[in-house]
Amino acid sequence: MREELSSQDVRAFRTSFEANPAHRLAMNAVTNSGLMEAALSRRSVMSVDHVYSHQVPAGKATNQQKTGRCWLFAGLNTLRTAAMQKMGLKEFELSQAYQMFWDKLEKANFFLENMLETAEEPLDSRVVMWLLGDPLGDGGQWDMFANLVRKYGVVPKTVMPESSSSSESRSMNAVLVARLREHAMTLRKGVSSGAPAEELRQRKAGMLDEVYRILSICMGQPPDEFCWQWRDSDDEFHRAGVLAPLRFFDEYVGLSLDDYVCLINAPTGDKPFGKLYTVQYLGNVLGGSPVIYLNAPIQDLRSAAMETIRDGQPVWFACDVGKMFHRKLGVMDMGLYDLEAVLGVGLGLGKGDRLQYCQSRMNHAMVLTAVDVDPDGSPTRWRVENSWGDEIGDKGFMMMTDEWFGEYVYEITVQRQYLSPELLKALDTEPVVLPPWDPMGSVAR
């Protein structure tokens, strides 16, 4: 039998609260300053240091504006380091709008194909409802980014600059999502009425033509080719001539995306370390590589990231940016807020329990560009390149303590050479398929 909250209970709570002067002091501080500002640890603020023993050259901080394109910005910021080195530039930016255009078109095709595949499922099934819930979001994963680059290449930002809709995607997304849900209904009804497969494919082609038109009107058409010329940091002029986006990537980025592996740290017990995982219905480019994760102990992620930076390369990563984080200061530190001193309670869930009980999720992707290593070889803090402009932290770059790395970093992308022999063997195994709503797919939504 369930027990209701009684007036006697409430009187006891009030008496207990008023009996302790510390509670009143905390109430006065929090009601005037806000909970997190009142709990901000002065000791943690004074320990912020933006000097690192190993640092990768990086351009100015980028800005994703009012969109969820962090994964694209982080991916392109990872690639631009190689491009800057090849072209002798201190500042350079690749077009995020170009990648966004193709991602939206590919996601539309991915969604419509999923609707055809699940057309005989009940409309209110969990899978169909999940797919209808977010047909065309801004989010994504590293493997989805890599698929876009393999298929469409990259272009400098000057070739396809931002538009109003690429910088603030809500209105464009709302129209596209509304139309895709209508198209989903059309396709499902076509299947239930026995329409021939060829007819359904023709309908789908018309739907995608409509998506392309909307994207082009909102963002401009992406270029097939462009003339590229630049002046390097020594003011020397260079002219490459007319290039296609794929050729530009090959010549001026030149990284082998097939060498990259996504390591995750999901210590939940139901996902053993040393095994591959994928998430059902997570992706964008049909025919591209699936989203594949290799679950590993956090020390393997830490070591691989540290060695990558030591070799002069940045590291794409995904985390839960909303925890123990101060946006203006640009600090991620487990000791940043002394909630126990203010509220009388601490937060006791471990990393695996936070994942399983919906207390933490991957919700943001950024780039590691530096690490500070102490004399015994252990990392103490990391420099983080964000995509929220240059007004936070150190001109847009943030500081992450290594303890925070261990608790809230869930994924990194590194080259195979930084994996242990045991982890390399696991890459030859078949991945375990996780359900669409597994937390390992959350940054894509």
C-alpha cells in the first residue's frame, strides 16, 4: 500500500530545517546568487591553469551558433589541423554548412528507408515511435562525420559560408521534420495498401527532391567545384586552381579516416570491455560505414588520447558537458561545485550507474588539443577546443581536469596505432547490436 505525504511529515521537515542555522545561511546565499554560483568552489577557480606540457596547434575558436552541430564542428576542427600544416596557415576554417547540407539530405534518405523497413511494425511500437521522434536532428557521431567526408569531401568555409538557417536551424528543421513525418505516413500507407515497391521508390525519390530543394533554398547549393588560392603565414601566394571537394580533402587534409577507431568507456556491466558495439538505426549515409564503438577501460582512452596529442594530433571526443562545468570560466572539474556544503547532500552515483539511471549521457562533442603531464607521466588536465565562440574560458578553449575526464568523457576517436594489441584484436569481431535508445547513441540526438 502506498503512503501519502502527511501534514505531520511536513511540520517535521520544517522543524528540522529551521533548527540548523547553516540551512538558513545556505538558503540566503542560494536564493540571491543561484544554486551553482553559491556552490562554486573558490579553491577550484584558483586552480585553473591554461598552460600545458604538450599542445597541438589550433586555430581560433569556432561557433556552432544556435544548432546542435557540435560533432561536425569537432570533426572539422580535428581535420583543419592537418590542413593548416599542409598549407602553412595559422588560421583556417572548413565549411560546417557544407557538411550540414549533405548530412540533412542523407538523414532524410536514412529516415525514409527506415520507415519502409519498419512499415509493417505497429505505428505505436517503441521502434517506430523512436524513429518518428527525431527524423532529422542536428546531432551525430564520428563515424557519421567520416561517412560524409568520404562521400562528399570538404571545402573551405569561404567557399560555402554560413547562412541564417545553418546558424539557427530550428525553423528549417521544423519544416523538414513535419514533411518527413507526412512522407512516413504516405510510405506506411502505401505498404499497407500493397503498392508495388517500384512505385514506393519513385515516391521516395520525389520526397528527397523536395528535401534537396528546401535545403538549397535555406542554405544555398553546395559547390561541385571551386577555385582555391591562399596566402600562407609568410604571405606567400599559392593557387591550386579548380578543385572538387573530394580532391581538396585528399590534397590539403590527407588523413586516412579508415585508420580511426571510436573508443568508448561505458562501465555498465552489460557491455564488457574489449567488445565492439553498434546502435540500431543510428547513422546517416546508407552504404557508408556503420557507427562502431570499442568499449575499453578509461585508462585506455586516457593513454590513447595522451599519446595522440604528444604526436601532434588533436582528439575528437564526446562527453556530458553539463556536469560539474562552468560555462563562462570554461572549466570542467569534479571539485568545481561544493554542493554538499550548500545542500547537505552529495552526488553518489558512479559512472556506470549514471548511464543506466539516465543521470548522464553523451551530449556534446569537442576536441582535445593539449594535455599537461606531470613528471611521473600521468595527465593532470586537458585543453578542450569547443565550438561556442571565443567568449568562454581562454578565448573559447576550456580546461578539463583529468578526474573529470575519467567521470564524464565517454568516447574518443584515435588512430589504430594507439590501441593495445588486445583492443586491436577486438576490431576483427562482430559488433553487438544495441537498441536505438541505448545511451551510447545519445550525442546523435
